[in-house]
Amino acid sequence: MAEIRVTLDDTGRAHISLAEGAGEVRDTVALDQLEEAQAVPALDALVLEFDFYGRLVGIEVTNAAASVLPPSLLDAAERT
């Protein structure tokens, strides 16, 4: 079973790794420019990370992780 790793730092940034050992991130897509970002405030803080093959391998929460992620996920997060 795949293990999802969540890290959280003191500045409110979080990272969700969906594929440990998947290699380096090749492309990132910030969601703050989507039209829907006005209706869904959490999109302003999300960046999707893709590997060489275009597979989603991570999600970065650039700020205010507590307002974007569920409390249970934050409670289980590794503090960095």
C-alpha cells in the first residue's frame, strides 16, 4: 500500500507527498490563476507537482495549511 507523507512547517506551509521515491518533480502547476480560485479560496494556496511522466506526485500548500487541509491530516503531519 502506498504511503502518503504530510509535512508541516512553522510558517503554515505543508507538503503532501503521494509517491515516496518517485524521483524528482519535473513540473508544477499553481492553481491560484484558475477562474474557480475566486469561488474556492483554498485553490490560491495549492501547487500540484508532477513527475517526468506527468503523474501527480505531490501537493504543496503554500500558506495557511490549517485553512486548506482537514484537521485530521494536519494532526498526523510530520513537523519540520
